[in-house]
Amino acid sequence: MKDIGFDIITIFPEIFHAYLGESILKRALQKQLLDIKVYNLRDFTTDKHRTVDDYPYGGGPGMVMKIEPIYNAVQAIKAADYKNGTERLTVMLSPQGKVFNQEMAEDLSKEKRRILFICGRYEGIDERVRESLVDEEISIGDYVMTGGELAALVIIDSVARLVPGVLGDEESAKEESFTWGVLDYPHYTRPPEFMGMKVPEVLLSGNHREILQWRRREAIKRTLQKRPDLLKSVELNEEDKKILEDINRGPCPEKNT
Ligand code: 9D3
């Protein structure tokens, strides 16, 4: 069976237990499709105050995470053998990292080794951690957070759902062929009319072929309107290209209506 494992080094283990104790990831952990071990960095300190940070050499604001506890944690974790061996892919979450995307999620979902996340807090992590312990540095986008924990959860969430069996068959199968690279089509459920707002007629028609065509068209329309950048990197089939031309020939090409 194709399962995946994560080890996490953090000073806030509860953040992980809270999120992973709910919903789809909880089920995946119970089914053992997914294995996650959270390590408290303070357990790898040796002083009585369990110190994980210190003042920056050269001065300046904030504190810097010390290397020794992180080194001790990484060594201890690497000594713990799992069915996929002692090898680890060590990932540091950092604003300087490569910006995470779906392709990276797919690569990580195929990773044979366990994935070890180092989550930073404070102003930064001693540079020697990156130099000596880290294989990859990942950011989840260009905005400032207070630490790496949410980034690790974002990555775990998006990787886990790609592991066979984590999502129901229904959820997983539909995706690949249809929605990849373009935005989703609009969704509706009952009632058929709410405060004068009607569900598009075609969805109530029962004509499956027409419904598929409508959804495809709406998805392309939306993508053109809201995320035209996505259309550059997606392969459209001949029918999609016709839809695109059709939209551009419409009454208001600027608004793609
Ligand atoms: C305002 C502080 N910044 C000074 C230029 C540096 C800074 C230090 C520590 C900025 C953010 C952080 C904490 N962030 C992360 O650890 C982090 C992160 C992020 O902030 N954004 C996107 N992805 C990530 S991954 C880890």
C-alpha cells in the first residue's frame, strides 16, 4: 500500500493535534493511510529552562531559533525507523522557500521517504540549520505569517488528499479529467429558487451531455475572467478552444459574457 509519513518539529504541537483531529485527515490517520508524528522541540533542549531561542548576533530586533535543539531533534527522529526506512526528506518552512504549488504537492505525495518538517518561529532560524540539515525550503506564498506551522499543515493537507484512499472514490475520480488547470464550475443545490434567484435551467434538465458542456463552458469563462494566468499553463482540447473563441466572440468580449 502506498502510504505517506510526516515528522514535524515545532514548539506548538497542539496546533497540529487540533487540525489533524478533525475531518478527512482524522479518517486517513485512523485508516493508517497517513502517519504523522509531532515532536515538541523543547523536549530536545538540555537546559532547565528548555530554551529554543537566543539573541541575534550582530544585533537587531527579535529572537533567533538555536541550532542545538533542532539538531538533536533531527538526529533523534532520523534514528526512529519506520516501514519506509530511516531516510527523510527534510523540509524547512520559510518565507525564502520555493513557493508551494499543486505540482510540488504531487511530487511530495509520491515521496518514498518520510517527510520531516522544521517549523520556525521568532525572527528566523540560525542559518546553519539550513546549511547542514535541510534538503528543501518551502514557502506557501508571499504574505507574512508568525511561523511555519500553518504552512506545514497546508502542505500536509494538500499532499494527503492525493494519497489513494484518503478521499472517497467519488471525490477523487471526478477531479483529474475535468477540472485540472481551470477554475471550478458554479455549484447549486436545492432549493431550485431562493429569493428570486434561480438555478440555471440546464442543471434541472437531466440532459447529462448538455450539463457537462455547460459546466465546461462556465469553468473556462470564470477562469478567463478571474484567473487568465491559469489558461497559459493548461492544455485545452479542441472543444475547449472552440468554447474560448465562442466566449471571446460574445456580446462583451472584455467581460467574457
Ligand atoms: C516581519 C518579519 N520578517 C522580516 C522581513 C521576516 C519573517 C520572519 C519569520 C517573516 C515571516 C516569518 C515567519 N514565517 C514563516 O515561518 C513561514 C512563512 C510565511 O511567513 N509566509 C509564507 N510561507 C511561510 S513558510 C514559513
